[in-house]
Amino acid sequence: MNMPSTNTHQGGWTSRHSAERYGINEWGADYFAVDANGHVMVLDPENPDGSPVSLLAIMHGLRDRGLEPPVLLRIENILDHRIKVINQAFTHAMTDAGYRNRYRGVFPIKVNQQRHVIEEIARAGSRFNHGFEAGSKAELLIAMASLESHTCPIICNGFKDAEFIQLGLYARKLGIDCFFVVENPTEARIIIEQSQALNVRPLVGVRVKLSTRVDGHWQEDSGDRSIFGLSTTRLLEVVDLLKQADMLDCLRMLHAHIGSQIPNIMNVRAGVAEACRYYVDLVREGAPMGTIDMGGGLAVDYDGSQSNWTHSRNYQLTEYCADIVDSIMEVLDPLDIAHPELITESGRATVAYSSVLLFNILDVTDCRPLQEADTDANTDQQALLTDPQIQRLNSVRDIVNPGNLQECYNDANFYREEMRDRFRRGTATLRAMALADNTYLQIIERIQEEIPNASRVPTVLQDLSESTSDIYYGNFSVFQSLPDTWAIEQVFPVMPIHRLDEEPKRTAFIADITCDSDGKIDHFSDPSGQHPTLPLHDVHKDEDYFLGVFLVGAYQETLGDLHNLFGDTNVASIRISAEGTIEYERELHGDTIADVLSYVEYEPASLQESFRQVAERAVRSGNLTVAERRTIVRSFSESLGGYTYYEHI
Ligand SMILES: *Cc1c(COP(=O)(O)O)cnc(C)c1O
């Protein structure tokens, strides 16, 4: 039954069909594509006519260098390109509209704090004056140490104590455009005190709570119920505090962040228009203002549907920029108020594309029913054929046709339930129930076969693939590498990175190697909709089958945790050279078992010592020879130094 992988065009299936099936041309944003040999290729966005490189070749290159899967791959060309396109799109939108000020972007560090990522953003961003947004003291320290130019801003959000404020004031002394975004009057008081003490004029922004509500996952957190931002009364309290301290001239920015992953462009327009009303009135209060920061929210089209679904967006980058610029001008121009500098804080749209999680499949549980031939041979089962429920299930299976699908489905469920009931009461054997379960699955399979011939398909029958789908076990942890899959049902594109010139004939969901029943990927999305399963290929013996999870650069690394003590994966940064060769820029070995144990306060040396004592007791009681003790103790130590994921020994 297995199709050999060399048999490339069987049944007319080509890479193009795979590209359609997995939607890569929709979500891949021209960074990823499938080539004629069935490989997922990475394209250098600066060199679209250059030679793309295959993810499989990169994976092999990493293995040769000692980096085993799972590997988190970062592609620097893509990160550089994202920063460039965001900046250029705003600049173009401003030029087109005749906007009389500039754009500066900042990267919110919370979205990916990894040093290599931050360094690359600082480097690629310096020529666009692209800065950082910091939400804590630790992030502010990163921002201050990483910026390559003083013309790149730092925006400080979140709760700020006196120490946080002092740090930011030192940044001002160094000549950095460091803004404090005030979230409550207490913070304003600390800013006033500290800046007077250090004799520095701070740059102050105020974060307002907009009533505009956004669609998508963060709907509940937007609008009046947002936990962030100043209410109108608190806002005026801050303005009055600044006035009293003779510091109203320090009020330079209006800040609003209406949510993350905003799928609907109408929400963006409404949010900007509302923010501008605040801006106007603060100018009227006598504040110099001069900058408007619209926060993050620029969405990533994770499913490629270009719709206002939660995991997508119904707009392009150019439209997002043009709409923000236009909306500001619509409010300010009639009132003759000068155009402010515009800042945005795009996190996910900056980093999501540049990382791919690569892992191998370790095992497959085939959940398809056994076929007739397999059961006939078994004489025990021959005897069961006279069992009433088995007989009924068999006859249901034999009469499935396009006209009675619902009826057969109902009967199959009914008789299987009767059998289960008998098993619970002790009047049916385990073998009888196994046969009933298998026949049930055969009926489901028959129904699925007939669905294309039916004129009307009842909704309950539309996705039966779940009951007969296989389980593919992947060498990774959802909780460490894709936490949002578990926490907020985030959808990421998942697909094999090779063999795409073969038709994927299995349907499966993916389980990770944690022993948690939530450690799985069972919602997939492509432009045609959401599915509980993914089409995959048979796994050949002695041949790795690699899958990639794409667009994982935002939030995932940071939120990941040590569930079941699976640690950080190996990480590699690559760059595609102008000649189309792969440059292995940086590599980071993932956590060893000793590393993760020390995170939960185990001292590897004392664990080793305790184990040595356990082994010694076994020698004393005669269960172990001294030579065996030596081997076992050595193996224990070697395991401490090993990767937390599955390794080939
Ligand atoms: C999280 C956050 C962002 C980033 O949002 P994205 O949707 O990733 O662009 C920007 N600004 C603030 C204040 C945030 O809290």
C-alpha cells in the first residue's frame, strides 16, 4: 500500500497540487514556496530571481553540524525584509497623501526577546530609525544596550517604578528619544519627581483607553474594559499634574494600542480617528504633543484566507499604512493642526515570518480500520460473526449508499453503543467489542467514500475524518515551541517540507512527545477553512519525515515553558547569500537535561550522587554486579548531558 517516495508523479499529482492543498502560496507571503521536486523552498526577498534554498537542505546542513531536530530556524533575510517593508510602506503612504511628518517604527521586545533577534532588528532597523518598545526594566536595559543609533526611539510602556523612570531618564541624558507612556497618575508623579531630581526634561506620552472595540481573539480586552490606559478623568488628572509642575511642555505623545492581531481594517480606522480626537484636545490644552503612537495590532495572515477571521486579516500592509495616515489627516487637517510624527509598534508582523519550527515524525498510529481479509483469517473472530450486534453492524456496512448515509451513521452509532453497554455489563468479550469497533470504523469509511456521490450531506457527516484519522507523533513540545496553539487555539501553517510531489494520502492530527493530552495540533486552517486534520504522507521506514510549522517567530519562544521538562530547542540562524548559498550564521544548542533540572532546583551533581548511592545499594543486595553498576551510572551521567528531545542513539 505504501507509495515509494521515488514514484513522483503517480496519479498526476505534482508539487503544484501540494501548494494548493497546504495553501503555501497564500500564507507564505512570497517567502516560502514549493519547487517542482516537492521541497519547501525559502526565497530571498531581496533577490527574488536568485536561487531559493530548500528547508530540507538546511535541515541536513544543521544535522551535519550537530544540531538535531527539533530546530527552530531563523531566517535573517526575512526579518530584515519585514523591517524594510513596514518602514517603506509607511513612508510611501505619507508621500502619496502629502503627510508632513515622518514615520518611525519600534519593535515591542516582549514579542521576541532573544538576543540574536533583537540584535538583528537593531542592525537592520538603524537605517530606518527603527527603535524598541519596552514593557519592563529588563526590556528597557535590552533596548538601551542594543540601539545602534540615537535617532531610534525607545517607548516605555507598562508599570514603571522610580528605578524604571531613572533608567529612562539616563537614556534621555545619553541623547536617546526615550518616551515614558503614562498609564496612571501615580506614574506621572514619579516621573515629575525623578526628572526634577535628575534635572532632565522627560518625553512624556499618555496612553488612552479607546472605546473602539476590535474583532478577533482580543475582543474582550479592547474598548472600555481594557486594563490598560487612562480613563478620561485620569487623563485630565495627569495633564493637571504636569501643568502644576510646569512640565506641560514635556507632554509630547499620544499612545493608543487597540489590540493584537486586528483582523478587520475598519477597527484600525475607527481607533485612529478616536485617538486623534484625544490628540486634538491635548493640543488645545496647551501641550506641544508632536507624536502619535498607534501601538501594535498589524495582523499576520496565518491561514492565508485574507479575511476578517481571527487568524487572518482583510487588508494588506499598504492599505493599513494608508488608512492610518488618511485617518489622521481627516481629523487634523480641518482643524489646522500640524501632522504629528507617527510611530507604530508592530510585533507579530515584524517577526512571525522569520522563524520556522522543524521537527521529525517519530511514530504513526494508524487508526484506519482493519480490512476484511485481516479479520477472516482469525478463527476466534469467525465465531463472533453470529453475535447479534456484530451481525447488525455488518449488514449496515453492506448497505451504505449515497441515499442512506445519515441512517447508516445513526445505526452504526446505535449498535456500537449497544455493544459497549454489553461489555460494561460483562455480557460481551473484549474481542467482540474490538470487532464491533472495527466494523464501526469500516462503516464510517464507507460513508466517507460515498459522500462525494450524495446530493445533500448532513452537517454531522461533513467532517468524519476525525474518527479515522491517524496520529502522527512529532519530536517537539507544543508547550515549549507553540504555546499559543494550546493557550488560545492559535492556528499556524503546518506542512511537510519535502515529498510534496507525492499525494498525501493519510489524514492525521499531530501529537507532541509530552504526555499531556493537550500536547497536540488538531486545528489546521487554510484558505478553504478550518480542519481538525492535516493531509500527510506515509512515513517510510529508515527515512526521516520532516514537518515545518511556519510563522512562529512572534510570542512562541517567549511564552514557551518546561512542561514535562522539555527545554529550549536547538536554534539556528541562517542567511541566504546573494549567490543563493546557505550561510549558517549562528547556532544555539538547546537545553540539556541537566539544564532543565537545574531550572526546577535540582543540582545535577547531587542527583548523580544520589543515584550512585541507589546503584551501590543494589550492588550490596546482589541485584547488580560492580561492572553493571559502572555502566548504569555512566549512562545516567551521559543522559544528564543529553538533549531533552528524542535523539537517535
Ligand atoms: C503586545 C503589544 C504590541 C505588539 O502587538 P502586535 O500585535 O504583536 O503588533 C505593541 N504595543 C503594545 C503596547 C503591546 O502591549
